[in-house]
Amino acid sequence: MSNSSLVPQVLDDKLLKRAAEEQLTETGRRLCRKEGMELQQVLKLQLHFLNILKIENLWQFTSLTKLSLSGNVIEKIEGLDSLVGLKWLDLSFNNIKAIEGVDTLVNLQDLSLHNNHISVIENLDTLQNMQFLSMGNNFLSQFSNVMYLRRCNSLYGLNLAGNPLCNEENYKIFVVAHLPNLVYLDHKLVDEQTRKMSSLRYQYDIEKLGLSETDALEQKKKDDEELQIHWDAFVEHLNGPQLFDSMCADDPDAHKLTHLSAVAALLDSYKSQQATLCIQIFKNGLAQHQRRESEVNLFISSLQVALAKNQEKASWGVTNFRKKQLPQIMAEIRHRSKMLEAFKEDINHLQHTLMTLELELVVQLEDIMTIFEKSISDLVTTFINDVKDVFSQCRDLENQHYNKILEISMATLKKIARNELKEDLPIDVRMLFVDKETLTNILKSSHDIHILKINNREDELVTRVNTWKSLLMMSIHDKEVTRNRTRILEIKNFRAHIWSQMEKAYFSKLQ
């Protein structure tokens, strides 16, 4: 029975709590009514056939592992971001047209999108633990959807029955050939004969595809490594017009104005100039990143040299004590009890020597860290000042562009009022030129969007580089404190161990 004639329900707290309670025993329900329902502890939730239109208000179910939203009227997959522990998700028998909103469900093992309106399998890259996927009775017509699933390495069960592509010749052996890990296809066990047929029919294609995928993976790895360097330098996506494109993406009215030839030319010039400024930040960012990396490596090298020299001195003292003083004293103590007191002085002297060496090392490392912190702070300050200067130029460029657009738009408004405009503008563009106030507000809003984008990117970069510096220095100081405490404890334990050996030797002589 269809739910289309029913009034869509809102997935509110009342409905969610009732659904959670219905899965409990009578005793559990009474306890929940008395003490309240802890939604963050709920593991399973059934919300099927409730005529739900929108997925929402599930953020409290952080422990959820199994969720059924089958048999509703859901049109979009959304509101699942917080359900990172989800392993089983049923969205069958809905009105979903696109696979989306599942990126965070990295633990998902079973996904059912049976009986929806989906024509493309996509956006499943992060679901590397997915073992079973049900896509039956959708609108899948291209074998490219099967090819896409090759990236789902854990997939062993797949249902595509009822899709147009199932009517294609060699459907079954094509799927088995291109998804060799499949154990079940369309709820049936893949038999050995089908595997042999698929291997014979598509062997060459699979080998060729494998080489192509290997090349693609290598290229992706290379691209990811390069992007990571850009990210570490805090200048990712600043090596071209990406900032400009993001400004335009959030500003549809600005795009409409490009129907004016003068605006289109102006916008191309603005895009080129801003991209040049962004590339300046990008190149400077990579250069400064290399300088910071060199400074960090020099600091680590200095630390290692200081630690090695200090360790060498300490080891010499301990080795000398073990090889010369300790055997002599251990031999004589069996004959002269006074040697116990003499040994106590010697071991105390060794402990004092080791503690003095550690104190000298602490002072030396503090000096090295102070010099390093100043160098890093100077590099970061220089980088931030350079970045702020270029972003200031970006704002100046935006202000100039805004004034020119305003001038062109006002001139166009006058021409339209006088019926002198020769350009044929679409209706939605003409709606921008209703009157001066409307046009001014639209342009000002567009300008504000652009400035906000520039400011946000600047703030993000400055915040991240400052945070990096703070965390770096905090980590270095914390590691030094831990090292110092560990070393002091080692010295004390060493002294206790040697003294224990001596006492055993002495008392064994007495016996």
C-alpha cells in the first residue's frame, strides 16, 4: 500500500522516543518512563512505514548500529553525519533519487536502497567496510555503475535485480567478471561455471582495466601527496582561481550579470588578477613551509647531538664505575666491612654526577628550544604578514571591481528605463534592474559575499599556522618534560639497583 495519500510525518523527538521505547521489553519501557530515555545508548531503531519525508533529529543516537527507514517517502539522504557507528542501514521503498550524505558512515556493512528512483551509483568511496549493497528496482541502466563498485573492496553481496541493466546481454557474467570478490549476486550464490564464463569472456578487458586502475591509483596517490604538502603549507586550493570560483558559486546574481558584455569582460579580468594574487600566496606558502621544515630538522639535529654527547658522558661514568670500581669493591667487601660506607659514597657521587649531567642537558636543551622558538615565530610572523598584505590586495581588487560593476549596472539601469538597451537580456536578469534600490542591494550583497570569502580564507590560514606553531612548541616542551622525568627516574632506579647488589654481597659475607 502506498503512503502517498498520507500526511508526511516529522521525525521529531516524540516520534523518535516512541520508536526507541517500542523495541524495549515492558519492564524496560516502565524503567524508561520512570528515569527517562537515554537516546545516546540506543543501538537499534525502526522507523519504517511512518510516511517520513525528511531524515532529521537523529544526532542524539550516537551509538546506533542499525537503522531502518524503509517504506517512507524520503527524497534525500541527509541527517546521518553523526551516526558514525552505523553498520546496517535500510532506506528501501522510498523516493530517493541520488546516493549522497553517507560519507561519514565508514563502519557501514549493509546498505539497502532497494526500490527507489536512483539512476547512478556514486558517493560510496568512503564505505570501504560495506559487504552487502541492495540496489534492486531502481533506474540503473548503465554498466558504468558496476564498474564504479570495483572501488568497494569488501563487497561480497550485491542485488541489482529489477534494474534496466539486468536486461542487457551478458549482464550476469559482466558483473561477476568486473566484481570478482562477489559471492552473491541478486540473492543467488555465484557458481563456478559463471565465474569461468566471465573470466573467458572478459579476461582481456579485465587485464586492461586493471592496468588503467593501477595508473589511476598511482596518480591519485601522487595528487593526494601533493595536496598534503599544500595543506601542510596552509595554502591548499590557492594555486589558481579556486577562491574566485568559490565566491561566484555562492553568488548566483553575479553570474546573471555576465549577460552584460561589459561585465563579462570585467569579470574575466578580475578572475585573472585575483588568481595571480592567490598564486603569489601559494608560492610564498610553499617556500615558507620549506624554511620551517628546514628549521625543524635543524632543531631535531641539534637536540640529537646534545643528547648524544650527554649520553656519552653519562655512559662513560657508568661504564667506568662498573668495570673498575664495582668489581674491586665487591671483591674487597667480603673482607672489609668498612668498604660498604666507602661504596655508598661512591654510588652517591655517581648519582650526583649523572644528575649534574642531566641538569646541564636541561639547560642546554632549553637554550636550543628558545632559539628554535624565536626562529619559528619569526618565520610564522613573516609569512602571516606577507599573506595579510596579499589578501589586502585581494580586498582592494574586489572593491575596485565592485565600483566598476556598480557603474556599469547603473548605466544599464538608465538605458533600460529609457528603452535604449540594445542587448537582449533574459527575464531573470532584467528582474535585477527593477529599480535603483533593488539593484544596489543586490550588488552590495554580492560584494559582501566576496569580501566574506576573502576574509574567511585569510582568517583560516592565519589561525591554522598560529595553531601549528603553538602545538609544535607545546609538543616539544611536553616531550622534554617527559624525557627529563624519565631520565631522573632511571638514575634513581640505577642507584637503587647497584646499592641493592652491594647490600646482598655484604650480607651474604656476614652469613
